[in-house]
Amino acid sequence: MHGDSEKTHLRRKNLILDQRKIDQAREVLHAATETEAISRALDAVSEMARFRAETEAGFDDLLGRGGFVDPFEGEPRE
């Protein structure tokens, strides 16, 4: 195995993806290449998951202290 690929965990993939989504990701993420756009998009997913976990933990802590009341709790969903 190559030392560089072991360090970065890069692997070649053959994927079928929606070109419009890749183009949009390149534009939104200001990526120079499709590979860079996909890599940045995957990084964003990890960041969103981390943010969600931190937010949920914060709300749980707040609820545990009685500092937050959900005004919609118990209301029926449409």
C-alpha cells in the first residue's frame, strides 16, 4: 500500500451522481473541482451532525433545569 493513501484515507470511487447537485455544490461551496465540492459537502454533513448533537445536548440540559418550556408540546400535528 502507498503511505500517502493510508494517511489520508483517500479511495477512488466510481459513483453515479446527479450532475445538477454536483454543480450546485461547487457553486455554493466555491469549490474548484467536483472532487473538492463532494469532499466539502461530506465535511459539512459531519459538521451538521456535530452541531445537532451539541444543540440537542444543550436543550436537554436546559430542559433538565426547567429553563425552557416548549409551547407546542402536546399539540396535535397536522
